[in-house]
Amino acid sequence: MQQILYILPALMCPLGMGVMMWFLMRPSNKQQAGHGTSAVQERELAALRAEIDALRAAQQAPIGDPTDTPVSFGKPAGASR
């Protein structure tokens, strides 16, 4: 009897974990009712896809030659105020 009391907690841990996993994995009523996408979600998804396309296009756009832009490093040497 004493040995069973020592083994029982060791057996209950995996059994309890299995029961918890089973409860978490089974579908709930909320998930089944909200399975389809609504019009609001479709609009948001379309806007996000358009934003991704714009960002990819901007990333792939050629950048001008860096020698085309004038760079000012301050006053030329020997210039007075």
C-alpha cells in the first residue's frame, strides 16, 4: 500500500497532462461559429496585401546614382564667415 502512494503521483502527472492536452485540442463552439471570414476581415486583409505589394515595389525600385545628388560638407576651405 505504501508503494502505491509513492507511484500514484508519478502516474497522475502524465495522465493529467494528457487530459489537459485533450481539452485544449478539442474545438470549442466559438471557433466553429467564427470559422468563416467576415467582410471586415476581408477588407482588412485586402488592405494589408496592398500595403505589402506597395512595400515590395518600393524596395525593388531602382535607386538613383549617388553621384547625381550634391553633397554639402560645410563651408569650403578658406571661406570667411
